[in-house]
Amino acid sequence: MSRLFHDLAAPGVQKLQPYLPGKPVEELERELGISGSIKLASNENPLGASEKALLAIEQCYRNINYYPDGSAFRLSQRLAAKYNINPACFTFGNGSNDVLELIARAFLTPEHSAVYSQYAFAVYPIVVQATGAKANVAAAYDDMHETMPLGHDPDALIDSIDDTTRVVFIANPNNPTGTWLDTNAVIAMLDRVPSNVIVVLDLAYLEYMDDELKPDIKHLLDTYENLIVTCTFSKVYALAGLRIGYGISHPDIADLLNRVRQPFNTNMVAQAAALAALDDEAHIQASIKLNNEGKFFLQHELEKLGLACLPSMGNFLTVNMKKDAGPVYDALLKKGVIVRPVANYQMPNYLRITVGTPEQNSRLIEALSSVMAGVMV
């Protein structure tokens, strides 16, 4: 009978592999009977949410018997002021992943294709395959590239566009590699993409980038009508558990996305917290500072262990263990330290490690040092 149900599913869904999230702390401790574990697997902000956001949550939760504002009016007005962009350009989602799915549903069919880079964010192949569209996977730079090993290759992405292509996904910085394209490279790519192809510039880790690398979002959107920028409140704003993100695009594109968006896909608690988080500049800067210091510490300590990291503009480091990283991952779990294996990205020798608090970072290095002698032989 189960095979019958499988055969009833849409062709794109039948072969779909679900997204694999980082292992929750509760699951690990339940499995191993341990306590006091730390999770450095899902690129969450270890500082926690803004106090202003938490206060906003307390003030609105008594009204959760009512539906939220489906248009997220107040949040769209606040973001429009932040970017100096028309509020009609915004589409909100249950996390930016939701916006990525809306894009696929709006623009892709089995007759079309989408382009994304090798080692790109795992949600791209999921949303593309679910529509039945073809994936044109562009080869990334190899691991010996001088400046951006395993990073997006702009020429390969452009060369992967064909007459059936409707969407190109660009993660900048990319997850799980942490690699990036500078603004000049992004602009050069946009100049070469046909105007009838939608380009999705996924900026989930935008706030963690060095200032000189951050794109001028308004200028890009004013210049390229086929561009969609996606952003999230899950990373620097530390609202991952509330699931809220957004897309910014030409109003005509936003109108199409909002046609396929569910009426109340972002809840009122998430909207209120996001609105407050935007106004807590001190928390944003503290999160960035914590990340920069922690990333520097981890890079230095990992190098002392003889391990190289990919260049990263995110809140994580992807570390080359030089052989199958699975045994290291398993050994760290037994010590109550959760990191992220990325073999599902065809990167079996790498582990992705979220930058944590100073205490978490030190514990990671201590645990990794103690297991390496036993498994890296």
C-alpha cells in the first residue's frame, strides 16, 4: 500500500530527499543519556534574541487567538524605511526558505530549469525538484582555488543558463561553504543574465559580511528588475525559532509571489519580534562583534590542530578534516558537542562549525583536540 501512495505523488516529490537539520541537543542527550551538551551545528546566534524582541513577544502573546496581519503591514513599512524601498516590493515568509519555495512555485514548471552552484544551499535543489523543474548545477571552484575554494564560479553559473532557465539561485555568502562573491562580481553576473531569467540573491548571512562586501540592495534592485533579494531574521537577529524572513523584488514580482503565498504564513509573534529586533542596533552590533572574535579564535586554534578552514563571511567555519569527517562528528557527539557533517553536500571530508560563545568555542576546541588523536590516524 505504501508503494501505491508513493506512486500517487508528483514525480518531483517521489525522489525528493528531505532537508537534514542539525541534531537537536534534546535528541542527543536522550540518545546518549548525557547532559550539558552544546550545539554548534545550525548557524544560530549564540547571543540569543534581543531583549527588545523578547519584550515585544511578551506584549503580543495574549492576542494569539487572533489571526496575524497577513500583509505584515508594520514590518513592511519598517523595512521599506530601512532600505528606502517601496513597501510593495516585499514578500514575507515563514523563514526565507518559505520565500525560496514561493519563487519556485511562481516561476518553475517541469518545462523549465533552475541554476545553482555545486555545494550551494540544500533548499535550492529541494524547491526546484518539488516543482518537477530541471536543475542545472554549475561546477564550483575546486578545493585548490587560490582565493575561494569550493566557492561559486560566476562563469560556470552563467554558462549553465539555457533557453529553459527561469531562475538562478546565488547564495552570498554561501551555506555550507561560507564563501562569497564581492559586489563587483555580483554586478558582473547580473549584467550577463538574460532579463527573462529571475536571479535570487540569497543574503541570509548579509549582516555578518565585512562592510565593504555588503551590496547596495536598493541600487541593485533599481538596476535589475529581474532580481529578488532574500533575507532572514534567523541569523544575526536570533529569531530562528520564530521562522520569519522576506524577499525584496520589483513590485510586479512581489505581486506574483504574494499570489501563491498562504494568507497567514508569518505569525504575529514573529512579526512583532522582527519589528523590535530591527530597532535594537546594539544587539546587532554585539552579535557581529561576538561572531568576528569567535571566528578569529576558532580559525587560529583549528590551524594549530593542522586543520584548514574555507574562507567564510558567515557565522560559521567549514573545516577540512582531510579524510572522512564522519568519525570525528560521531566522537564529538559522545562528548556532547554537536557540529554539522556536510557529506549530504558531497563534502564528506568537511565539518561545518557554528561560531559560538567564547565558552562554547573553547569547549569545541578542547573536545576536538581530544578526539583527533583517536580518529585521525
